[in-house]
Amino acid sequence: MVEATPSRRTFLQGVGLAAGAAGATGILAAGGALPAAADQDTAAAPARGKGQRSMIGVPFERHDEVRIGLIGLGNRGMGMLSGWTAVPGAVVTAVCDTLPDRADRAADTVQSETGRRPTIFTGGDRAYEELCASDEVDLVYVATPWEWHFRQGMAAVKGGKHVGIELPIATELKELWQLVDASERARRHVFLMENCSYGRNELAILRMAHDGLFGELTNGHGGYLHDLRDLLFSGYYEPDDWRRAWHATIDASFYAMHGLAPIAACMDINRGDRFTHLTATSSAALGLADYRERFMPADHPSWTETYVKGDRTTSMLMTEKGRMVRAEHDVSSPRPYSRINSIAGTRGLFEDYPTRIYVEPDHSGHQWADAQPYLDRYDHWLWRKVGDDAANNGGHGGMDYILQWRIVQQMRAGLVPDIDVYDSAVWCSSVPLSGESIRKGGRPVAVPDFTRGRWSESRPGLDSEETDMPAVTK
């Protein structure tokens, strides 16, 4: 969604994460114990309201057809549109953007691909509220600038809809708790559209880890390392250069969830283990200013900006079982793309970018081995079942379509979601928590238990049993 630049900037300034980089590193306690020097005010769970109940293990109600409303029709929203229309039993019934031409373009695309024209909601910053209240929609998909995600997610739940939100679902701890509470009150699922959790390698690594291939897990390393300098300055994330504006407002790890979430799944976070505390540091903020100096004309609006988001932000998370996860975020440096995808244990490890493996007793001599035989052996059923369709209909190597297909399948078959509001909240808490740790000189900060005590329960997640898509009857 689009709002005038001054009010967007005002909103960003109120996010609550202070600007500035810090070089100090917090001392992590052994195991999952919270360090004595850690700030613990982030950990307290607010009491549940009357009648509010956990959403753990709650299935979707069955839908013969899943009616989807899209909010935000810029690069990401339009990039996912054809995937939604291609999934069996899914129909796009509503589209929303503040810019009428975008909404019309999306409606034209849906009509061309399906023969059914969705209802258009446009004409103002609050048009999304009408979509969320519509009785034509079962699932709301949010693909707007980050500062809109929380309020649009809340509007969807208030309207009685399930809602999938692009990264992050919210940028403040209080907002994450509000989404958890809203989900529990309304009995509607709120989940992160974490496409990388459905990557072919990520799902295979998950199955390897759960099969014990790496022994007892001890550590993981993941992140989002992507040179976005050209896109940040080119207007690609239009309008009003909203994404670059975040780099001039706060120093935090904006987008490490793409690497963090798959590692968390391997470690059964919220399903037998939990994150207890996080420590974050950032490098100096130099990359965007350097790029601007070399390539931006003197009249470019970026010359009014001072960048405070460090080029590389590293977050260290400890778990109750003493495992360690390093989550990285860097979009301001010249480099090849990487999500790292490293998981390690007492018997070996896997690493991506480049893909390689070393596990005992299969390998020896301190030499990396070809990972492909293991990727083939542990290929997830979703990719074996839907991989060909994903190649034809989905972006990001097909993982987008796998995510969309699985959501629709779960809603049509009445299954429990692979990713729930508690997973989404803890992964996205790395945004405000990293900012807080950096602001406090790299001190550890407590990670809330969004499950309110149920993190130790073993339960299914992304490593799911194979199921079929119900037949389309209409």
C-alpha cells in the first residue's frame, strides 16, 4: 500500500528502534540460560484474554474453493499473482492497491488467466479495510511495504479472514504479540509467507536433520545476503523509495528470516526447543552512501538521506538446548547472492552456496563431498509431487508456487498449517530484538516465548506427511 512520503517517514521514525551501529558483543551464557547481563523485559508474555486459546494444532476449516484477496500489487504482489491463479481450487476474488492502475492491471491479469474478474478495492490508504471485510474472501495475502503489514494483518483477522503476510509480519514486539492474541481470539491463522522455508534444498536439509544424518544438532548459520544497491536506488521498490527509507531510519536485521526460518525448523524451534536470547551487532553503514556517490545524480532524492543501517548485521541466537544460530543480513555490499543454509551437528554438516556436505561415517579426510545424492534421497514430497508445476508457475526457482500450493491444499483439506502464528512471531522478532541489542551496545536480549509455555511439545511442521490436493468439484 502507498501513503504520502511525510507520513510514512513519520511512521518509520516511531518504530522504536534507535539508529546507529554498535561494535560491542554481548557475552552468551552456556546452554539456553539467559545471561545475567541480559535485558529480560522483552521476555514477559502478556496474559491471555478471556476466552482466548492457543492456535497450536488448530486445522483450517475445509474449503471447496479458497477465495483469495490480494493487498499490494507492486513488484511482489504482481509476482505472486499468477501462482495464486494456477493452484487448483484457488480463485483470486479481490485485489487492492492505492493506485487504481495497478489494481486494474491485476484484475485484467486474473480475468485473462481465469475468465473471472476480481472485485477491485482502491482509491485510498484504507481501501484494504473494505477487502478485509468482504464476504468474497477466505484468505488475505499482504504484499505491501513493511510498515503496513501489522495493521493490514490485524484488519484481516478482524474481518474473519486467515492471512498470509510477506516478511516481516510486524516490526515491533508489541505488534507481534497483538497479532498472536488476535489470531487466538478470532480463531484465524496468521502466518509468514516464508517462501525460502519451501526451497527444495531447505526442505531436504530439514529431512536430513530430522533423520539424524548430522547427529545431535549444535549450530546453524543462515541469512539474507543479496546485493540490492541498484534496486534500492532505482525505484524498483516503488513508490517513494520506501525500502531504502528503512536504511535511513533504524539499525536492525530487517530480513534475516529467509535463512533463519529454515534453520529454526531443523532445530524444532517451538516444537521441542526455543530461542532464549539474541545478541546483535552491525558494521558501519557505508555501502549505500558509497553507491550513491558513484552512481546517483545530484538531484536524486537520496541525497537528503543519512544511512544508519549497518552494511552487515549479525544476530546470534541461543536456544534452550544450547544450540546456536547465526543469522546474517546484508543488502548493501557488492557480493553474490547467498542464504548460507548451514546446519551442523555431532556427525557432520551441510552448507549451501556452494552446495556441499560432510557427514560421518560416509566421508573422511577433511574433504567436502557432493551433496546431490543426499538431496535426491531426502527430496521432500512437496517437490516430488508439485515440482514440475512449480517450475512453470512460480518465481524464485519454484519455491513461491510450492508455498502457495501448500497453503491452498491445507485450507481445502482442513489441515494444520506448517507455519503458524507462533513460528511467524518468533522468526520476525529478530527484527526488533536485533535493533534493541544494537542500541544497547550488543547486549543480549530475551526472546519471548510466543507459545506461552508450549514450545517443548513435539508436533509436526514443515517436515510433513504426504497428502493430496482435494479434487476440484466446481
